[in-house]
Amino acid sequence: MKVGIILLLGFLLARQSASSQDSLLWKKVLLYDGKNSIFPVSWLDKEINAKATEADTASFHNDSLFIAKAFSKYPDEVILKEVRKIYLLGKLRFNGENFFGTNSRYDLYIALNNNDEIERTFHHELSSMLFRNHPSYKIREEWEKLSPELLSTSSAAAMKAGYYSTEYAPELLEKGYFSKYSLSNWENDFNMYAEEIFCGGKTKTQTRRKTLSSPTAE
């Protein structure tokens, strides 16, 4: 079964502390003006073709409340140490599909347009960044063993195939997956668990959960 405790996040981010939201945290947040290049060079090739539009400054006050709420669920030192920049965008598109968020090695990119789950997007993308940047915690192999229904394809390919919904799917909950998008690959399944740990509240339905052994450091 699946346990809704992601071991990496448990190691780094176990407690939900009240964050001071000081100026050091907010200096990392940049409202994209649509002019400067913000993506890694490798994302600008014809295949990925990453693009973003200017963020709506008029909605920033309300949108920033969700970022503040996300900040409050981590010790300040985690964000300060692990994240370089948090880019708030209008729309985000790459690999021919629109996304609410993505991440590079040290930066988060969050699209605000029509995104009513900004906080979930933050936790989703940060969980990828933390896992990737702390490779000594090896859970992928065991996670995949517990997830035989995974397509193990890219997010964009899964979306093109119709696996784009992040709404809870009752027929999948009993198998330990939250949504059709969870089936795209193990990382998105992992990310959806991170969303649920830090936000929750979408459903009261009980789900079978992945039970993982303790992480083994290299």
C-alpha cells in the first residue's frame, strides 16, 4: 500500500512551522515582465520551446497570499537554501502543452493565469526540486515497484494521450493514485502526494497509500 508520507520531504520538511515571511524569502519571488529570458538555454530548443507570458500585476496581491501560505509550511531555511528564484508567470508552455508549473535545478516557475491551485503548484514543483537535488535518498525504484499502472512517459506525452486531469479519480484512489495525471510517471505521482500532504482537503475518500522502507543514503 501507499503511505502518504514522502520520505524525502519527511527528512527535510517534516514540521509545518510558522514562517516569518521575511524579506529574504520574498526577494526570491519575481513577477515576470515578459521581457527577459528566464529559462535555461537547453529549454529554448525546438523540441521543448519553453515560453511564458507576462504576469498580471493586478492580481499579484491575491496570488501572493497563496505563495505566503506555501512558505509558511516549510522552515525558512529550506526555501532560503534550496530555492534560488520563484518566477510568477502569466501562462507557461513547453513541449507543445500548457502547464501551471515547472522547475529547473534551483528555480521554480508558476503560472498564475486561470490557476486556482497556486499553492498546490508550489508544493508539486518544489518536491521535484528537492528530490532531484538530494539523490542520496533513493525511493524511485521502490515507488515504481508499487506503481505498476504508471505510463512512465513525459508529462507532455501523457497530457497529449489524455492523462491531464488532476481531479481525484475514485477508480484510481483504491489503487493508490490520486488522479489520471498521477499515472504519467513516478515523479508526478510523487508530486501529487506532496500536494496532498501539504494541502489536502480535496476529498475525504480513503486511498490505499504507498508504504516505503526507510531511505538508504549513498
